[in-house]
Amino acid sequence: MNIHEHQAKALLKTYGLPVAAGVAIFKTEEAEAAAKSLPGPLYVVKSQIHAGGRGKGKFKELGPDAKGGVRLAKTAADVVANAREMLGHTLVTKQTGPAGKQVNRLYIEDGADIARELYCSLLVDRGSGEVAFVVSTEGGMDIETVAHDTPDKIVTVDIDPAAGVTAEDVGKLVAALKLEGPAAEDAKAVFPALYKAFVDTDMSLLEINPLIVLKDGHLRLLDAKVSFD
Ligand code: ADP
Ligand code: MG
């Protein structure tokens, strides 16, 4: 079973993880109030479908030059205009297949000032049956491409279930992602919390792509894909 990005983020927030403020909407009429409830000055309008690659996706009903399934907006009016174009339309991404998926809900989220985009996932290692972190400095692209083109940029850290995420594990993840300052400090809480959320709720996959370093130096979970068995 998969849940939507906004539901995954709400769940991860209960574990103290850093996610932006956001509001899920189903109708264009709800867009203005959603935007106005956020701090601004940047907003992001995100299609909620059970498939990735939304940012680079295309809407079937709109022209080839129309924007994709994740859009930046600078005003509440801009959020409304984008919501109108997206809701009810069919988004085709690398992961939907040619039929695409109808966008029936949007997540209006606070825009982030991004310094770096990283990749972080947790999964159950087929060999050992233990949970492993898979991380890469190459965030924001699909991990299959990274695995194919630059496999040396993917680092796996196996977690001993008896010990949980140790300081040594955090150190390995921090080094692999080249985190410094506030981000390295945040990592001490973020990685154990991701692990706790994964184990507590019996996830089969937790993928944060991208995990970002904000311009202020802190970590934030910008996307979240969660699957349960
Ligand atoms: P997908 O993986 O389905 O394309 P993402 O949520 O990863 O969707 O969004 C795609 C890209 O859009 C991200 O890599 C990031 O560059 C940008 N983005 C997403 N959410 C935000 C946000 N809240 N603020 C700023 N940029 C964002
Ligand atoms: Mg993503």
C-alpha cells in the first residue's frame, strides 16, 4: 500500500522530522485559503498521485510547453491559477506509464530555499533482512539513473536491529552526504527518527528524494514516498 506525499509527511512530522508547512486541497476553490495560510513568499503546488517523477511530468490535456506536476508559485493568485490548470487533468510521468494518472488532489506547500538536493531511503536489505539506509549526494534524480551512471555515489549503511542507529552510523551517513554545520547537527536526530518511523509503522520503503540542505544550513524532507507491505 502506498500513501500520498502529504500523508507521508504528516506521519513523519509526528516523529519530529523537519517537513514544511502545507495544505492538501481537492478543489480550485480551496487553493487561495491554502496559500494564505502559509508563510510565503514562495509556494509550491504539488500533484498528489501514486507515482514519482511529477516535477518532470507532463499534463496530457495541456500543451507540451506547459509546466509539470510540481510548480513554484510566487503569489496566492499564482497558486490558484496553477491549481486550476492541474486539478482534474492527467499527469504522465516516467513512473505512470503512458496512460498517466488523474490529479484529484494537490498539496500546497511552503517553498524552500534549496542549497543542495540529496537522496535518502530506507529499505529492508534482501540479503540480511535488516534495515539499511541508502544515501547519495545526487538527490532529485531517480536513483536508478544514479545507480546506472555513477554507482560509486550511492552509499549503503546497514543498521544492526539490536543497536538501532548508532552515532557511528550517523557519522557514516553524514560523511557520505558531506553534511556540515547545522545539517550535520540535524542529522543526529533526523536519521534515528527516520529509522524509528520506518520500524514502528512497518514500512517496506521510505524514500526521501530530495532530502535537502536549506540555504540556512538545516535539513528538510522535501519529498516523501512511503510504502507498506
Ligand atoms: P517528484 O519526485 O515526483 O518529481 P518532488 O517532490 O521531488 O516530486 O519535487 C520535484 C522537485 O521540485 C524537487 O526536486 C525540488 O527541486 C522541487 N520542489 C519540491 N518541493 C519543493 C518545495 N517545497 N520548495 C521548493 N522546491 C520544491
Ligand atoms: Mg521526488
